[in-house]
Amino acid sequence: MNYVLAVLGVLLALSVGGNAWLFHERDKIMQKEATVSQLAADVKQQAGVCTASVDSLAEAGKTRDARLGAKLDAIAPAVAKLQKEQFAALSARPDNPQDLCGSLSRYWLQEIAKEKGGQP
């Protein structure tokens, strides 16, 4: 009978030890789960902030594009006129091929007069 009680005592001690170890492991697992849950919540919150920031930048970009488009449309005629004048200047030929300096001088005088609004 003493052997039976000794075996039962050993089994009871193993059971108590095993339960203590399992409870300790359960506490560690619950702590890790809480940490993972908190990290997931933090990541979701930061992703929301990042998304809001990107959406705000996209809206600001659309507004800026519209504003720049309107300004470009406003100056487009002036740019086209200046380009036409530049192409005319690049394709200009001397009025006297024997006197290039004189031709250039007369050309510049005509251009200056055009800028002042009069004719030479």
C-alpha cells in the first residue's frame, strides 16, 4: 500500500508541476498575444494617418495643377507670339549680303522700333 501511495504522490507532484508549467506558458503566450494585438492596432492607426496624408497631398496636387493650367492657358498666346517672333528672327536674311554689319544694324533698329510701338 505504501508503494501505491508513493506512486500516487509522485503522480500528484508531476501533475501539480505540469499544471504550474502550463499556467506559466499560458501567461507568456497571452502576453505575446497582447503585444501583437497592440502592434497590429498601432500599424493600422499609422496606416490611416499615412493614407490621409497621401490623400491630402493628392488633393493639393490637383488644386495646384488646375491653378498652373489656368496660368499656362493665360500666357499661351503671349508665348506663341514670342515663338513666332523668334522663328522670324532666326529666318531673317540680310537686306544687303555685301554689308552684313549694316544689315544687322538696320534689323535691330526695326526691332527696337517695333517694341516701342512705332515703325522706323
